[in-house]
Amino acid sequence: MMEKIAIFGIGKMGLPLACAFAEKGFDVTGIDVNTELVKRVNAAQDVLPQEPGVHALLKAHAGKNLRATTATDVSDREVVIILVPTLIHENAGLVEPDLTAVLDVAKLIGKTLTPGTIVITECTMPPGATEKIGQAIEKAISTSPKKTNTKKSDAKPFGLAHCPERTSSGTALRDIRGQYPKIIGASDAKTLETVSRIYEKINAKSVVRMPSVKAAECVKVFEGVYRDVNIALANELAKYCESIGVDAVETFAAANTQPYCHLHSPSCGVGGHCIPYYPYFVMAGSTSTPVLRAARATNDAMPAYTIDRLAPKKGDRVAVFGLTFRGGVKEFRKSPGLEILGILKERGAEVFAHDPLCSNDEIRALGATPIRLDQTDGLDGIIVCANHAAFKTLDWAAMVKKMRHPNVVDGVHVVPADAVRKAGGTYAGIGRL
């Protein structure tokens, strides 16, 4: 069994993975450019309070079989895992995947890689990207002054695999341990067998072996694309329901009692590090993706559509409840709440905000005036953009009565419409009557 593992990237997904391997007795080195994070991990501090179970494992293994470092020498490691961000960037109007961080890590790995080491990419990438990572490592090996891998041999100097992370913020450790089986694709049969064996040690639901690295890459990307397209379908049908006087939420629930129907929940937008980005991993390599492109356009338009449900006038005082991209998770990338906040300001509204996960200073830094949840006096509208637990138990009747113009738009289906209406307010939701 492989025992010595290096993980490049010990952030919100990499550190839980490192802890899961350490828990099963592996010797784990976490490598990161963030010197402060490295210090805190080695001191067993709670660096991921939003991830249950991680701190307990960190306290049990930090300084023992789990260490963090900024040094990139992997010569003593038998397995090297890459788990750094893959994002997208816009270039002359085109949206393309950005593999810069992963390729930079590949070059570092190649400088000290020992023959026979297995390199695994866990970060989600466009199909074919792991092969490019392998080529970057090979090039780094060939130009390395140490020449550690330049001996002639029929065997490859390293095995290559893709084992995509299938984790969500807030449940990372649970997901790694076996909420879903691990997807494995490898460059050769021996690597596939070895990698499968090590992941079986930490995943209670075992592994799914794919016939190739590229097939494994497709699995993770397609999971995100499926959700994006189906959310867009839900949003489009929700708009249609509004136009004919039908409640979309009730209608979807009834339709989903048929096992072949799985309509998603409509909402004010799609946020996070994953779903809004993965379609571009496919679209960038193909011109024949009209469904994916239409879905992206539909979901990107939802923040503005949500504001239109409120129809604020210039100078109106509008509060945005929820600035993170979803409830209970302090992540802001592609957050519908932040997009809505920005559009409101562009339209001349005076914008206030509340998020239970943000301090007042953080809310100010994001561009809004912070308010308490009960501080609704003089407001002309409220838009709820994240399904935080705190929003589900509010006294909406009391809040609505304080407002100058009691208009509430529910972008995530957490507001009791009857309570708003009985208090004399107007309620609008995505797909709701």
C-alpha cells in the first residue's frame, strides 16, 4: 500500500482530504503557498470551522502523520495529489478555463519527482486537461537540473490518474469518507489498481473505475453541467408558470412524484465555485453546445429578473438578505445576492444588507449598509437571496408592518407568503403566484 502522500493545496477541499488520509494511517504532507495557513495547520488551529470534523482530526494528527509546508520537494512521496483551483477567465469576450495554477504545480512536481510516483489530479478540469498536466510534468522532469527521472526505461517515470473531488462546502469530510463513491481514471492498469486501493481505504462506498483519465474527467464535469442545465429548465418553467397563473413550486413537487421526473428548484441565480463554471469546461472545447449555452444565459439572467419582480424605483431603500451563494456556507463566488446588490446600486437604489455569516464591516466592504433582520423601518423592499436557517424563522409579519412599502421578493423559497400577505405586504417568489 502506498503510504506517503503529498497534497498540493490544503484549502477548503484539500485539508479535509489530508485529514481523511491521516485518519487512516497515511503519512501526509500538505503543501500550500499560504504561509499563515501552513503555520495554523501545523499548530492544529481550527482553520475550517465551517467543515464539521476537520478540526478534531487536525488536533489528532497535526505534527504526527500530518504536516503542512510551503516547500515543494516531493522526492520522498509515493503519491502526489493536486487539489488547487481551476477557474475561468474572460478573454476578448470568450469565457475559457484557466489552468494556470494547476500547470504551475505540475512544473514544481516535475523538478523533484521520484520514478514510480503516482500523480493524481483531484481538481475539476476540462476533459483532456490531466493529460496536459502530465506533459507539463514530463517537460519539467526533462529540464530539471537534478535529472532524477532521465534514466532510460520502458516504464513511464510516473503514473497519472484523475480522481475528481465530489465534495460540497460544509460537508467535505462526510463526502470524502463515503457519501458518494470515488471516481477513478488512470493512465494504466497498474496505476488504476494502486489508486483504487488507496481511496478504498478512506471511502466507505468504494470506487468506480473508469476506462480512462478523460472519462473520469467527464464524470465530474457532467455532474455540474447536469445541475446547471436543470436549474435553467426550472427557472424557465417557473417564469412560464408565473405567466399563466400557476404555482411552480407546487407543480414541480407534483411532477416529481413520477420517478423519471426530477425538476430542480427555481431560484434567483446559480452561485459557487462549481456549477456556474463547469459548463465552460465543455463549451470551450466545442461549438456544438447550444443547450449548455442557453442554460448559462438563463441562469446568469436570474439576478436581474429577480429585481424586476420587485421593480424598485430610483432612490428606493432595498435590503438584500443573504450575500453568500447559499445558506450556511460563507462563500461569495458568483453569489446571486452580490450580483443583485450590484444591479440595485446601478439602478439607483439605496442598498442595505444582512447576512448571518458576515460582520458589519464585511457587509460594508461588499458595498451595502448593514442592518439587523428586525431593522426594516422605512424599507421599500426586501429581496431574500440565500436560504440561511435564520431566515426561516423570522417574524415576517412584524417586519413587513415596519416597511414603508412592504414588498418582499423571495429568491430561494424561504419566506412564508401567507405571513407577508396577511400583514398587508406583497409577496413575489421565483415561480410563485
